[in-house]
Amino acid sequence: AYKVDKACRIGRTYNDFIVFMQNHPCFPIVQMDSVEGTKGGNVLLTLHFIIPQLMLAFIRDANTSQSVIDIIDHLYFELRTDVFCDLFKVLLGDNGSEFSNPRAIEFDKQGNRRTNVFYCDPSAPFQKGAAENNHSLIRRIIPKGKSLDSYTQDDINLMMSHINSYGRKNLGNKTPYEVFSSLYGEDILRKMGITFIPHDEVTLHPSLLKK
């Protein structure tokens, strides 16, 4: 695949990631990935917080590096710089061309560092397995191969609100929403488009979006 920055992996390999986390064990890790609909159509950017198991998703009209940068810039503005830098200290992605301009993700337009980008090894999706597993919940609502072109960001926010309000056994039957809000507060979730869905109203089925 074409790389915007052909040297993007230098200092950002999975081994570099392991060493970095050994030196910064308390830094939260966010795994970033793409979920495709039909080939050439709209695509999702997913951002998965490993510890609270909370996932964000953003609709894009093309799977380009600029579309990823635009979403990072948007979050950086909406959350305020200090909150963004606390939440997104480490981003771990794969080797897709949409993540191949790491400096534009890592630094704001004034040259201030806002995150640290690393890459999984080629053909090693298990290295960001938490995000891959959570994608299975997205596929309950939007089956693989279905076009994403008809969905708005409001649709995607609704879907992710239901997914993040679904209890997990390894969280003591708490929801990612509850765990995240206890760590960072509900106001941040609202700014990222996520709301709480009562347990008996959670729907992980295509009928949720009816598209």
C-alpha cells in the first residue's frame, strides 16, 4: 500500500511500542483500526480504549490518512488539549495507509506533541486483538459486506452507545460506559458522542439502525 511517509515505522514498530510501555506503564493505550463496508465506500475509524473496553467510531467517506487526521484534530479541539493528551497518550494501529502519516497525528498544527503512534507487526492483528474482538459487536448491527454509505455520524454514535452500554463479564458485568465514566467522567463521553443506554434497551441487532 502507498505510504504518505515511507519512514513512518522508524521508531514506531511493535517492539518500540513494548519498550515505550515498559517505560510508561501507566499510559492508557488506544487501539485504532478501520471497519469497511463495501469496497470504495464509506469506512469507519474505530478507537478502542483497552482498559475500560470502550470504543468510539467515526464515519469517513474514504479510507485516507487525511480522514484519520481530521478526526484526531476534531477530538483534540472538542475535548481540549489537556483532556485529549491524557486520554490518547498512545495510539496503536496496523500498517494500513490510513495511518501512514504519524507525525500529523502525533503533533498539532503548532508542533506540540499530543500522542505517540506505534504500529503492529505486519499480518499480526492479534497485537490489537481487543479492537478486533469489539468489531464483532459492530458486525451484529452492521453485517460484514453491508454498505456504510447511508449512515450518518449520529447513526454511528447511537450504535456505539448501545455497544458501550452492553455489560461485559470481564468487567464484573459492568459496561464500558460505566467504567470509562468512573475514570474520566460522563461529560467527556458526551463530547465524544456516547450516551448511556439502559440495560433493558440495549440492542445489538440490525434493527437498531434500520438502514
